[in-house]
Amino acid sequence: MGSEADWKIFDDPLCQLVDRSECGRELEVDFRFVDVRVMQEDGETKAARIVDSLAEFREKGRIRVVCVGLDGDERVDYSSNGVM
């Protein structure tokens, strides 16, 4: 997704997935980005923008924002369960 992505459009569908789930487990969603340069937008990190946009889902599920380097190394920029 480009820098103009409206992450709020995912909030309601993710909440609906949780509400419809019958497995009794918490839903965890990973947002994975390959290009490190897209993680910073106008002084705000993409992780912060995504997390702020999914306010209702944050109450029902977990979010991780992961940056994947071109060499395959991964860096967790945000984890709602605190594990980085």
C-alpha cells in the first residue's frame, strides 16, 4: 500500500472477523513491509499510523507491524502484546 493508504478501512472488517470467529482465540494481524523507507511518513512511523487507525480492533485482537529487510532480516516496529 502506498503512503496515502487509509488504514481505518481495515478496522471494521477485522472486528467482524473476530466477532464471527468461533474458535475462541484472539486474532493477531501482522502488517509486513519489505522496503524500510516506507516505514517513515511525514515524521510519523507507519506503525503508529496503522495502530492508531485500528482503534476498535486493538480492543479485540493483536497487531504486529514488521519491517523485513531485503536480506530477510525482520524487525518488529510495533507489537500490541509488547514482544518486540
